[in-house]
Amino acid sequence: MAETRAKVLGGLLDIVEGFKAVDLSTGANTGDYVSMKNWNRCLILFHSAVGTAGDDPTLTVQQASSATGTGVKNLTFDTIYRKQAATDLSATGVWTKTTQTAANTYTEATAAEQDLLWVIEIKATDLDVDGGFDFIRATVADVGTNAQLGFLLYIFCEPAHANAPENVLSTLL
């Protein structure tokens, strides 16, 4: 996948495309592996447009020890921040915090019927760093047979080493 990046705020933030806007019903939607080696936090931001009841997206998070997925294993999380609305998010100003039993997936039974933003925060300390794991990947399974647009972004913050935007180390190492 071609690298799409923006480096902003004096190198304190990096935005990487996980997967571009696609019809989530055309197959599995797999984000790139990205490295947290030089970052303390990463927000996984998933957006999905209104779809058809029953075609609810399932977001999965994994960790690996390389950009090619070496040793891939589940990365569990328990907190999801959501903005969801029946038609569009223009009037939705407040995030809803959802806590689940720790798992590496998240879905919601009525998600397909809403325009939504989901955010999962991953800290570098959440990974099995002692085992050599510093890459993460998020995926969204095929939602079913009906068209539903969606995309995924990784938003890196809290760099381990502050840099000017043009010197921020790549997350696609």
C-alpha cells in the first residue's frame, strides 16, 4: 500500500493511512503494519458511513515484530471512544466512552445503521515489547453484501524523540 502521511504540530503528530476509503462489503479491509518504535501512543481511527442493518463492522487489532507481520498475535484493548449518528456526524459533538471486556475486536449490533467514528488508543507499553513486538495493525472484516464506505487512519502522538516534521522517523519501518 502506498504511504500516505502528514506530519504536523512540529513533529508531535503523524497521520498514516491504514486503508483508504473503500466499500467495506468487497472483502477484508486490512490496514498496514505500522511501527510504534518511536512513538508512545497511536490512535486507531475508523470511520464508516451509514450502511445496511446487520452489516456491522468488526474492528480487529493485532501486534507483530516486523512490518511483514512476523509472529502476529492479538493485541487486546478494553476502551473504545465513539461518535455515532443516524445520518451524519455534523451535530455529534461528544464522544461516548465504551468499555468492554479486554479483547482484540470490537463491534456493535447497530453500527451499520449509523455514520460512525471509532477511536482505540494503543500505548507502546500495551505491546509485548519484551518479546520484540512494536508493530500494530488494524483490520475491518467484510461487512456483508451491501455497500458501506469506510476508511482507517493511524494517528501517532507523543513521539519518543521530538523532531521537526520533516525529520519524523517513519512508522512504516
